[in-house]
Amino acid sequence: MDRKIKYSFSGHESFYCKTLWLKKGYDFISENKDFNAPNAVVELGIGKNMVSSLRFWMRAFGLFYEGKSTLIADYLFDNQTGKDPYIEDLGTLWLLHYLLIKSDLASIYKLFFIDFHKEKNNEFTREQLLYFLKRKNAETSYGHLFNENTVKRDINVLFQNYVMPHKEKPNEDFSALLINLNLIKHSEDKTFYFNTKGKNKLTPEIFFYAIIDDKKDEQIISFDRLMDLALIFCLTKTELIEIIKFLVKKYPQVLRYTDDGGIKQLFFIEELDKTEVLKTYYSKQ
């Protein structure tokens, strides 16, 4: 328990991230324009609250920091050199999903896909998620700041980002950026579950990027730590081991995987730049 943690459950103005927003936001900041400028509404062609929401999502995905685009934003969205400016590749969606959780600006995503996922491998309700978030917040020094209505709106936006709307309903919006990952399913009885069986296939290189990014300078990665990463991508234990073995076979000079006496570990024999992994992936597309 770290009482110094301060969770954030607002900033999106109740708008989920739409498919073309990140490119729109990247182009805007690439032209040295300011989200807070009076003419930003006209320049972006969206309402004032949507401008605030777009700025929030650019920051939440780790694409915008201290008034500038980040290196990963340039890598993906640059008009001349960007690898996937219009997010046409499934691997880019997986990468953005990881970046959203890694940045931890929108606290609910890390709490949901890792901590809550550990507790709820079966079906769950909105109310159970709300109670979990309230409990986690109470473990910090900021428990008194918990606003139930704010967190309920955050839960709604999370589900709008990831849950495919029911097709039989009229006027449903299918423009949420991350719904095509198919990570969360909605049951008919108004419960939800993490979709470990029917999700879109995870690109091994994107998972490898996440491992390198998460491990920092460490050379030995415990299986428990790998399982935390697996939770982000809704991987089963079997799927995790399959991906690890695939990566070890593909990068024999870099990785070694051991299972001695039931202690599973991943060893980095030498360092590998995570950007090089992305280059390998996008060069094949």
C-alpha cells in the first residue's frame, strides 16, 4: 500500500477517445498550436469540451507532454515518417492500449486491467468495479477526495472505449478507438468480463516492446511481473508462455527463458532498444 498515490478519475469531459482524434491532435500540436487558445475550437472543428477531452487523451496515451509531441507520437503519426498515422494496423492499437495504461494519467485503466483483473477473472458489474476503485482510493491519503459520480462517469467512458455496442440498437456509435481489440465483453445480464478467448490476436513484437519498456534496466524478469503485463493484454498463462517462447526463438542472442524447479524467469542476455523492436514489426507491414 502506497498512501502517497493520488488517483485521477477525470479530465475526459465524459468523451471517449474517437478513432481519428489522436491523429487530429498530433497534427494540431505539430503546427505549434495551443489547445488552450481561443481559436482551438475553430481550428480543430470540435466543441470546446471536446477540445479539452482531446488534449486529455493526447496526454493519457503518452503522445503529448509539456506542450510537445513525444518520441512515440512522432514515430507513429508524423506525416512524412510516421509508421501508422491513421492507425490502420492492429499492432498500433495494441501499442496505444499499452501506452494508455503505462502513462497512468487516467488511473482507471491501470487499476482496471491489472489490479481489478487479478481479482475478477470471471464476470463483474459496474457496481463491483466502482466498489473496487473506492476501496483502492481509500488505501491512499486521498480517500476523502473520492467522488462517486465522477468515478461512475470514468467507468462509463472506460466501457465506451473498449466494449462493442450492441448492434441491434439504433444510433450506436462504433467510433471508439480501442473497441476493435475486443478486450471486454458485455453479457446480456448487464455483466462484463475480460475477453481472453475472443480478443483480437496480440502482436508478439508489441508485447516484447512492453516488456523492454517495463523492465527498465533490469536483466531478470520474474514470471509474476510478466503475468502483470499479460493481464494488460488479457493473455492467459498459456498464451504468455507461448509468446515468450516465440520471442526467445526469434531473439536467441537477446533472450533466455528458464523454468528451474518451477521458478520461471526471462533473462536478457544483452540489451535491445525497444524502438528497434517496433522497426522490425512495422518493416513487415
